[in-house]
Amino acid sequence: MTVTTIQMYGADWCRDCRRTKAQLDGLGIAYEYIDVEHDDAAAAEAKRISGRMSIPVVVFPDGSHQVEPSNAEVEAKLAALSLA
């Protein structure tokens, strides 16, 4: 799978998902939000990517991903990719 934009798998009830979403929004980072709560295929894909049932799963354009990342981890990855 080739990712050209950041993808974030999450759910509205997930506090970490809301935090990561707010961080990306606050930084003005374009991303695709994929709601795993209402899409079984998306939930299965998030599990396949991460190897576990934890969210958020953030997939970056370089093909790497983070699971339940801290704000500092997301910010460091964005900086490494020259996205922020």
C-alpha cells in the first residue's frame, strides 16, 4: 500500500485519538481520518498495520506507523519527514 498522505485510524470515543487529531489539526497537517468504530474493514486494516487492537494508528507517507503515539512522538516524526 502506498500512502501519499497521513492516515489516522481512530474512533470518537478514544481520548488518545481526539488528542492526536487535535494535534494534527492544530499544526495544519493534512490527513485522512478513518473511523474504525463504524467500519469493520477499517478496524481490521488498523489491526493488520499495528499488529494489535490499539488506536490511534497513524500511518505516515514513508510507510511507517505509530500506535498510540504521544504528541512528542508525532511531532518528531512530522519533523523527520519535513511535514512540520
